[in-house]
Amino acid sequence: MNVKFQEDEGRTLEEAAVPIPMKRIGLMEEIAAAAVFLASEHSTYITGQDIVVDGGLMAMGQWAN
């Protein structure tokens, strides 16, 4: 999905990764791991939280750009 989005925007994945603090695009497995964790017994005491899996974009304020 990310590859298609970047192609539509006219950017390569390498160009898209420039503003990301971790300097790379997230993997499907990383997003899935967060979802699996939240669906597991390991997260039973978590309520009403936003779990941001974005390589640090929100922490660096990239949402405002």
C-alpha cells in the first residue's frame, strides 16, 4: 500500500523516508506486531491509548508539516 501511495505522489520510498526520524519506511510486520500485541492477553490493562507506529514522525512534529 505504501509503495502505491508513494508512486502516486511521484516519490520513491527512499525519498519518502527522508523526514522519518528512523530514516526508513515501516514494514508491514511492524504494524501487524502492534495490532497483534493489542489483541493479545499482554495488553489487557491498556485502555484508551493511541499507539503510534510511525518511526518517530509524531514525536518530531512531522504531523504539522
